[in-house]
Amino acid sequence: MTLTAPGSLQADAHAGGPVPPCPARGLICRNCGATFGLVAEHACAECFGPLEVDYDPEVMRAVTREQIEAGPQNIWRYVALLPVGQNPADRVSLDPGMTPLVRADRLAEELGITGGLWVKDDSANPTHSFKDRVVSLAATAAKGLGYTKIAAASTGNLANSVAAHAARVGLPSFVFVPSDLEPGKIVQSAVYGQTLVAVDGSYDDVNRLTSELAETDEFEDTAFVNQNVRPYYAEGSKTMGYELAEQLGWRIPAQVVIPMASGSLLTKVDKAFRELAAAGIVEDTGWTIFGAQSAGCDPIATAFDNGWDVVKPVKPTGIAKSLNIGNPADGPYALDAVRRTGGAIARVDDEEIVRGIRDLARTTGVFAETAGGVTVAVLRKLVEDGRLDPAKETVVLNTGEGLKTLDPLEPVVGPTHHVQPSLKSTREAGLIG
């Protein structure tokens, strides 16, 4: 199965306007550079390295700010820079994106950041995580490649998004998750009425199982969004980088702190900045990328600390379950991006993660899940260690909604007072004189 990249403008099936040409010319191996068509493969047939989308630089350079700004208020405004979805009729999407970029002045003051601090809040997406960006592209690619079902291995947010996308268009879906997942994510995946399979094991165990299932006859008509259509899926994360630049007035922030599970989000935000600069859409002012991991699952941070080019798998623990990928597929490429931009990778423990969630909520009104707590706590640590420049503009990414991960907070937050329904009781509690 292959996708066909249009070489010229076509009629827009919805609006009657022009559809931009697809800039994707095929897939390319990130290791050996071998090239392939726009097919349903994620591993190189020559060296077994990972495949990613290869773009025509001339088509990318033809994209303008004005063209983007005229688009819809979602990720599809960047369709001229994406591998699928040029014709709106072909999209399988919840139309995520254009999420708030929140100015975090109070948090900046507490941390001693003087150059400006922003929070990119992707909890505002339809299923309340950044995964809606990647699933919209993966599901659209799956449709174009002829698949009739979609599936995923997930630590929670991806399962939520796959099930919701499938429900929107009436596709069957199968999501496989660790059985000890947070209850909020189990409920959100189950409510869409799709097939939800709880697996007794870690995410890495779940991922191995789905890799085996993808090779069976029973699942030959199924697109596993983070496996056989992974090259298209991963490109959805670029839209967060595009939005950051656009929301800042078409400039790239000097410093970005990004949570890491597989490491893919970090590499794709960096890729988005490089693409915008290469296309002349923004000025190439340089940027520094920082990675954030939980101490309970820190294989990329460990590799960074030791100067390794390879990432050694670990057995995940800790409360940041959405980041608990012990064998991160994009780990080496995340290391490359951090090192190339002069950044760093840090880890924080569970207590620091809870503090990070509370600090962000208390100072900005943004309630992050545990991954967001990791990012804010790592930001604090990077400032304290002198590895992040407080005089430079900084953006941190919140990738999910706090209501999905309530368990770590329940022991430490709650009512500040308990009163009877009377003025006397309220006065005795010290709330009035």
C-alpha cells in the first residue's frame, strides 16, 4: 500500500479552493539514508533503521506565512508542510491544535527567569493531550493507505486519542495499555465504545505484543499508528513547533523544555524549527532544546550524563506513567538534538514532579498531568544548576490534562478548611473576623 503525493494544485473538495501540493516525496532511513515510497513501513529494508518522511525542499520553500495564516484554526493550517491531508475530504481528524500559549510571569518570577516564560498548553486539545496531533496524521495516512482499522500500544493518552478518532468516523479500533494505567485514562479510553485491552506488563511489553499482532493475518487490515504508519504519526508533533513560532510572532524561542518518553516529540519540535528556518518562514536565530525525564524512567537522561550515543533500556517505575517507556525508540535522535543545540537533559523524582504540578497550577492556572510536572520541575532544576539561561526567553510544554492523573495529588491537596453551614463555624475556622 502506498500514498500518492500530488504534484500540482487540486480542487478543494469542501471549499472549491486550491489544495496545496504534498511536500512529501517518500520515506528515508534516518541511519543509512536509503529511500522508499510513501508506504506503510517504519523500518528500513536495508539496515532496519527507523524511517521518517522525506520532503521536497523546493515545495517547502514555496510555503508562506500568509498561506499558513489563511488556514483553519487547527493543525491543518500547516498542511503544506505535512505528508498527508492536503485534501480536507481525506482527513480523519478531531482538528486539534492552536492550543494556548500561556504567559507564565508569576512562575518566571519565582524561578528567577527574566527573559520571559511561556507554557504551551496542549491539554486544550480534544482528548486533552498532544497525542491528538499525531493521531490525526496517522489516521489520515491509514485511510490513504487503505487500512480499515486502527490500533495502538499506549501509556494512556495515545489510547484516548485513537479511540476518539475511531469513534468520530466509525472505524473499529484496538488500543492496548498496561493494566496498571491511571484510572482516568482507562475510563477515557473505554468511554468511546472501542476495544480496550489491558495487558499485564509494562508499556514495553505492550509494544512488543502489538508488534507481533501487526504481523498476523487477523490484523493485516489494521494500521498500528505508532508502528506501521509511525513515520506519518510522528510528523504530527511538528505542528507544536510550528505553532510556537507562529504564536510568538513568527520567531523561534531561545530555549524549550520538552518531556521525553520515546523522545519523538523533542526531535520533531526541533525538526519543525529547522524546517521553518530552512523555508525562510522564520529567521534562524538558533535555539536550545532541553529534555525532561522522570527519575523512575530516565534512560535518555542517563545516556546524556554518560556521554553515550546509545540508550540502554531500563525498567520503568514512578508516577509519570505517560513517560514510562523504558526502551525509547527515538532516544539516540533526542540526544543528537539536545547536544547539537547546546542543551541538557535532567531528571526529577516523584516528590519533585508533584511540586512541579502544584507550582504550575498555583502560578498559571494550568493543571498539568504528571508529564507536565516533570517538565516544570526539570525547568526549576536547570535554572538552579545554571544550565538554562534565565535571561533568555523560554517555553515549557504541557502535554496533557491534570484530571487524567489525580492519584499522585490526592494525598497532598484537598480542602483547606472544613466548616458547618453557619457563620459561627466559618468564624471559628478563621475565614471571617
